[in-house]
Amino acid sequence: MARNKVIAGEYEGSLVMGFVIAGVYPNPKQPPIELTKENVSNYEVITEEHRKSAASGITRGLVGGALLGPVGLLAGLTAKSKGTHVIAVEFKDGKKSLIEIDEKIYKAFIQKMF
């Protein structure tokens, strides 16, 4: 079962919610940081192939040891549950997060990125 949280990087521990527009909620008293193309400069869905090859520049940059460290890297890449997605996100302000989300939030995220 997906945690629907930021599991590493900036905003670690923050909830990720939304069905129409996904958003990161770092502070309950402020509006969420919407996961849309207006706020996100790059993203990459982390798969088993990434874990094996790490060939992508975005993956190396976002999921590398500098962002997550070895423990965070393993935690982020071992999400194998069906319907669970791990995504490396780079925001337009340069901040980077690794999020783990369920199928519903994933669909909302992908729709808003186009």
C-alpha cells in the first residue's frame, strides 16, 4: 500500500494528496504545492530498470546519494506493491523530492503534467 508521502529529499514526511490535482502538503496551514507542469520542471517514474541501470541523468541527479543517501535510495526503490508508484520530482525552484503515491494520485499527477 502506497504511503502517499514524500519519502526523501525536500518536504520529506509531507503528505501527498489529491484526486484532480495532486499536491504536496508541507504545512497544513498553507496551500499545497501543486504537482502540475507550472510547478514541476522534471519528473521521472522510478522503476526496477532504474534501480538496475540508473542510466538516466534525471535519475542520477534526483535519486543519487547526495539527495537520498543509501538508506533513502533503498527505501524509495523497493516499493514493489501493485498500484504503488515512486516518482522523482524536481520543482521549478530547484527543490527535489522522491514521492510514493497510489494509483489514483498517480493518474491525477500524470494528467496534470501534460
